[in-house]
Amino acid sequence: PRVYYKCEVLVHNRHQVFNAESIQISAGGASFKVDNADFDVESQIYLHFKPGNDVPAFNATCTVVSKNENKYGVSFNAVSGIIRDSIEKLTNKAS
């Protein structure tokens, strides 16, 4: 399950770094909004989440799975097991 999760996110596409804000998170992925960026669905991007809501700061390699104006959905390709556990605890607590 996804839960609302607000924190600052740095998004990197191997060419540029963008400031973004998370919207939702789950153990398998997240959604965020970013201005002045245009990522294609299926492209690989890198996210750095600042700490928030019982989840420490972490990095994730992601694939863009959805795009709606300045909002993106991503699936996590690589994220540490400890972080995945923290996110699962957060989502379980919220449900």
C-alpha cells in the first residue's frame, strides 16, 4: 500500500539535478512532483529522499512508470533492505 509521504527529494537523470517533493511512498515505489523537468516513462532516474516520517534519508534507483504533467510515479529498482523495512513499517502503521 502507498501512504502520503511529504519530504524533499533530489532527482538526477545523469545530466541534471532537480529539486522535487514526494507525494506518496510504498516499499515498491513512490510518487513526486517536480517543476522544470521532463522524464519519459520507462526512463531510469535516481532519487535521494531527505529524512521524514520515520524513514531515514535514502537513495533509490528508479524507473518512471507514470507521468501526469509535473507528477511522476516510479518503481524502485534498487533500495536497501533496511530502508524497504522502514517504509513497510510506515505503510503498515498508516493502514
